[in-house]
Amino acid sequence: MVKFTRGGTSALLLAAVLTIAGCSQASPKSSVDPSVASAAPSIELTPDDGARGVDPLAPVTATVRGGTLENVMLVNDDGLPVVGIMTPDRSSWKVGEPLGYGRTYTVVATARGGDGQLASRTGSFTTLTPDKQVGVTLQTTGGTPLSTRRNYGVGIVIVAHFDEPIGDRAAAERRLSVRTTPAVEGSWYWLDDRNAHWRPREYYRPGTKVTVEARIYGAELGGGLYGQEDAEATFTIGDSHVAIADDRTKQVKVYENGDLVRTMPTSMGMGGTEVVGGTEISFWTQRGVYTVLEKANPVVMDSSTYGLPVNSRLGYKQTIAYATKISTDGVYLHQLDETVWAQGNTNLSHGCLNLNGANARWFYQFSIPGDVVEVRNTGGTPLEVWQNGDWGVPWDQWRAGSALA
């Protein structure tokens, strides 16, 4: 795992801090006792000199009593300066960026008293070195990273994927946030100890702006595990695309912003199950609320990837055109010319939704990740959350899946 280095930027940034100038004006004659007025200013540094195991996000400050700060310089163990912020009255200074893990920093502060006396103070400290670090990726339920400044469908589910098991889910969730305009009610749901999913109570409104952040850097997330780097993504919700596939009619009706725009005959899963190599394989198209995950043209579909050998009675390996994926275990809406005669009347597939060439191409071009596909009135078991069935979880149950519930 790559470990990122923080704290220490360019000398230009330091110069910008050090050249902040204060205005001056004539002062009335002081009536303070000369022995007091001549006292040198006192500088306090935080953390204390020699401190070890310092949190890289902890306050690093220099403050003065009886004068004003002239200069404050903080450098890391490579000699690179760290950005800082001086208050307008030059009474205090604080670090302006996160520090790095396992680094030693040296601070030198100088101050001038009211009668011109100078004082200086030097200190050093070392930040903590984590036993382990964890990275986070903001992505869709299909495993692709969320792309900033692009459109997603009204059913998009946000995933915070951690590359190590999280020991303290509550600590991690406190570092996750989703902001929307307009505001929506939403919640995190932990699928397992590496994946937290977020969705609103209802589908987004088209045009909603969404920003998701994972501010995990410097956070202890259980068992000596610390966040490696922050992550952020901002995107917009596009038009409402909802496709309803009904096994009673064997038609897929596609709606855009509530208006029916296309009806497509389909052939869905043939039904039934078969035990192969000790594993039960279902040939139903599971009912439930799916979302579009990704698209490929073409895609190679290989039954051996889910335990059905290619050379078995029902096995296959085919190159398929205009394939729109809607489940993590390989359900697609796709072109299949061999079943055109059955589309609209007979179910023949292994679980996918077969379409003719024109309809498969149209749906492929029309859909975007996060678009909703509802499958109704099929047999077998319903879609499960791990298969991209987030929207099938009742809201109370979804909220109870939060580590902060």
C-alpha cells in the first residue's frame, strides 16, 4: 500500500505566510512600570518540545504574551516548510495543513516586545506512526469509481470501499458525509466490514447535486488502523430513467421523467434450479429493484464464472452485443437474436433479459449508471442487497444498518 507524505510544501507558501504585515499607529505614552515594559515577550509552543506520537491533525500553534510574533517557521525532517496561518494581530500562529505520519517537525518562533526586545523559541515533535493504514475509494455498487462532474441515474448508490477490514465502523462512518442540493433524507448501510453503502430514502430528484466525502486521514478506525488519505466526489443526478420488466406481460416498459418512451419485448430467466458440483444454480431472473451498473459492447459471457461448466448441458460461452449490466453476479439486458421469436411470450434465458438488436442498442445508448430497472412477478428468490439490491431493503432496516443507528 502506498503511504502518502504530508506536511511540507513549497517555500513560496511559507513566504506568503511570513510576509503578512500588520498596520501600525502611534501609541500613547505608557504609564506601565518600566521594569514590566522591558520584560521580554513569552512564546508558548504546542505540542511541547520533544513530544512523540502526535496526532497529525492535532493543533500545532505558537502564541505570544507581551508582544507580537515576528516569524514562525515549521519544517519537516526533509527541511520542507509547512503552511501556517497568522492571526491579524500576530498574537498566534497555527499550522494550515495536515501533517504527515511518522515525521519529525521543528518549529522556530520569534517575537518582539513592546519596547523592541526580541525573543525566540525552538521546539520539535514527532507524529505517530500507524501500525496499519487503510485506503478508501468512493465508487458505485458495480465497483467503478464515482466520476466527478458527471451525471448518474436517480437510483445511484454510493459505496465507500475500504481496502482493509474496518474494526470500528462507527469511527469510520463519522468520517463519511453526503451533502445534496436540494437536501434529501439518506443513510449509510454497512454491507460488510469493508463496504458502507449510502442511498436516499427515495429516488433522487433529477438535477440534484451530490457531494460525498471520506475524511479518514489521521483517524483511528479500530485496532491500530489509521486512514491513509481523504477522498471526495461530486456529481449530478440526470433525468429519471425507470425501466419496469414484468414477467406477466414479458415486456420492459421504459419511462423518462414519468413518461413512457419505449416498450420492449423480452425473454427472461427460464426458471428452476440445478445442482452442479455441489452448488445450486438458479435460472430465475430475480424480482427486485436493480440499477444500471455498467455497459459493454461486446461482452464475453461465460457460464463457468458462476459455476456452470461451459461443456455442461446448460453451459455457454458467447460474445454478446449491447450488454447493460444490472447485477453484480452478471444479469444484463442484452441483445440475443436467437430468442427474438420468444421475446414477449416465452422465458428461455439463464437469468438475463434478452432483447432484439434494435431494443438492446437503444437501451444501451439510453441508460446511464444508477438508472432504475424494476423486475416484477418472477419466481425464485428476490434480489439480495449484495447483488445490487440496495433499493429492496426496507427503509427502517436500511437505517438500522448504520453503525451510528
